[in-house]
Amino acid sequence: MSAESMSTVSMSTVSMSTVEPGNPETGGGTDLLEKELQELIEKELTEDGDHDRFSHYVQKEKILESAVTGKPVVALCGKIWVPGRDPEKFPVCPDCKKIYDRMK
């Protein structure tokens, strides 16, 4: 992984509730799960911690993939989340920056 292929993104985390397939009271099927996942992504739910205060370095290809599929990305510092905020609004994660600078 080269330094040129990295980009900063800010974070949001997705969590999902449990749905029993085939249970008429709780719904079921993939349509409901996909709808619930999309709603959570749009709400940009976040988890507690300092990682929420920073933009992180991630491979550019992974950012695009996440935007299309909703799949979480892994930052250089190890943080895993689904990007959803403007990285320009947050300072760069100090751990990501240290690792990125060593890659140059």
C-alpha cells in the first residue's frame, strides 16, 4: 500500500438490530435488512470514543467500494467503520498520520 493510494475520511459506525427470518412479528427477508442498513448509514450513527473526532487514512479504492456497497473500511490506525462524514471538518487522526508519514 503506497502513501499515494491513501485518503482521509471521517467516521460513522453502523449497528443493526436482530431480525428473525420468517417471523411475521419482526419482519424478515433481505429487503427489510437492506432498508434498515440504509437507514442506519444515512443517520450516521457513531460509537463513543476519540476516533469519532478524527478523519482517518484509508485506501482510496476502499472508500469508493464502501460508498457503493456500505461495507466498512479499515483505517491505518485499525479503526473499522462505514465512512459518512466530510473529512475536511475533522483533524487527521494522529495515529493514522504517524503511520502514513512512515510510509512516505
